[in-house]
Amino acid sequence: MRPTIMRISTGAIAANARAIRARIPEKVRMMCVVKANAYGHDSVQTAKKLLDAGADAFAVAIVEEAEALREAGIDKMILVLGGAGEASLRRAVRAGVSQAVYTPRMLEIMQDEAMRCGKRALAHLKIDTGMSRIGVRGGDDLSAMLAWWRRCPDVEMEGVFTHFCVADTDPDFTAQQNERFAGALAMIREAGFAPIAHAAASTAMLDPALQYDMVRPGIVLYGSCVPEMSDELTWAQTLVTKPIRLQWIAAGDTVGYGRTFAAQRDTLVMTLPIGYGDGYPRILSNRACVLVHGQRAPLIGRVCMDMVMADVTDIPGVDLDDEVVLLGCQGEGRITPDELAELAETIPYEIMLGFGARIPVEVID
């Protein structure tokens, strides 16, 4: 068995949630986003831990994720954030979970399934305030949607929400989106509906003007992307392995496919059993580092499908039994998803989510 393991600290996630809870008003609910297997952190174990840390509700992307939480005994509000076809809508009704809706057809299907099952359907009306992804626009489109909703008495408008698309970079456009959402919310309430309103995800949740009745922390739960809380957050993933080879090469020798690294001195090369076949990005070739004995060792040569190589010449006492950290902390050293994302020219979300099924997951508290 390969020694490559992803360790997930649910304790770190819970600590992050408590830090968020302390930052938002007591009256504002916290809907914790655990979609995509809790951003690669095990959705069921994470949700269970978050219950004790102040989670009022959970959000997922697809109905299968919601069903998994229900089967695990999670009885809080669960919202399916994404769009859905007929089969998924019917499953959401049967599972007793909330579904984002934005077309009359979605309402009709949920109304029909509610009547079939003899139970009330739950929905959150999605407002498109400028993301242009899913949702109903304001004005006449929203008026028509509300008229349709009155024809679906077994579908409860449990919530109404939107999504800010540039909350971290463009406060002016975010303010425009918020103004549109506030206008839509006023129209909805004037029509006699009383839904829970929510708009802010991780990067917007600390702004009182954007908090409404509930906020939706996502990436921040896992330790990233909210600079104002950087000193309070802990990354929850630690990716470790052990060497499978240590070999000295001479100055002038090259390493890996394409011979992209040439040794400038006699170099001790450590080969590690992980590669892009496991989701470790190939673009990190000759860019990233790993931690050995708490010290940084640069990757050399191209990331292979199943292996990477590191220069450990300057780290004394290395051994084949050493634990090597590719993501996480070791001693005083630290490699974060944010760092790898910058080197890989992507976002921390993709780093956290990118590791594949070949890497066993060990959930620790």
C-alpha cells in the first residue's frame, strides 16, 4: 500500500466555524456549505462536526449530496444550491430537502411530487442579480414567477437568495447586486411571502449590509480566502507521503521527462509516490516545494503521473522512513492551498478539491 494519505482535521473545520459564528450577529443564521464532498474534506463527517460548532443549515450542489446527509442523520435544513432536472427535483421533495428554483416548470414538478407524496415541498427562490448563471431576474420575470408560485400551494418558499460574483474584488458591482436583491426581496414580501433571505458567502459574510437572515460560509470553513480572518483560521487538509527512493546524482545530470531540471551540483534526489494521476497539479513542476524535517525541499523535474522528485541535498539526515508533507504543516514549515493555488495559477478551491480517489482519506478530530 502506498504511504500517500490525505488527513482531514474536522477539529480544524469546527474551530473555523466557531470563529465565524463569533464574527456574525447572533440573529444571523449560518448555512455551512458542504458541497463537493465538503470541498474535498468528507461531507458527512464535516457536517456532523459542524452541528456542534453552530451550523444552522447546510448547502450542497446536487440532490445526491443532500440525500447522503439525510441518510447520515442530519435533520437540519439542507439546500440544494444548483439547478436540477425533473428527477432531481422529485428526489429533493421525497428527501425533505430544499431546492433552488427559478422557473415555473420547476415549481410545477415539485408541486406534483408533493401531491404524490402527501408532503410539503421546500424551495428557495434563486434571484439572478448579475451572475447570469441560474436564477430569475427581477421586475416582470419575478412577478410572473410569484404568480406561478401562488398556483403551487404545496411548495413552501422557505428561502430566497442570490450569489455575489465579485465580492472579493469589486465592491461597486457587489453593491449593485445587493440593491437588486433588496428590491426583489421587497417585491416578494409585498406579495405575501416570508422567506429566509441570504446572499453572502465566505468573502461577503462579514459585511453587515450583506448578511440578511443568513450567511453561507464555504471555503472559509476549510481555512481559506477571507483575509480579515487569516489569523483565526486553520487549514484542515494535510497531504503526506514517504520516499520510495533516495539517490545522489552528479552535477550536469538531469531529472524527469523532458530533462527540464539539470543539477548544478551533486544533488540528493528524493522520489515520492504521488503525481498528477492523484490530482497533484503538473503545473507545479519545478515550482512547488515539499516539507521534509520541517524544511522546504524544491520539486525538481516534471510532475509525473505517479511520482514527483525533490531536491533534499540541504536537509541533513533524510531517510526512507521520513514523512513528507506536500500540503499542510510540519514543524515550523507550512504549505497552504493558497500557496499551491498561486503557483498553479488557479484558486484554492481547485487545490482542495483536486486530489483523487487513489489517495486514501483519514479523518481525524
